Amino acid sequence: MLKARRTKQKTKKHLAGIAKRAKKLKKQDVKTVAADAAEKGRP
């Protein structure tokens, strides 16, 4: 029983880490896209 609980805790922590990284990457992509759009708009 303890092993199952521990596994569940580790899985939850792992998934939280993945979500955090995905959010960070998404934020970076938005910045990159915005910067590219700004550069294209310049003469």
C-alpha cells in the first residue's frame, strides 16, 4: 500500500513538472513569434 501511494505521489510531481515546462516553452514561443512579427513589420 505504501509503495502504491509513493508511486502516485511521484507521478503527480512528475506531471506537474512537465506541465510547468510546457507552460514555460509556450511563453517562449509567444515571445519569439511576437519578435519575428515585429521584425517583419520594419522597412
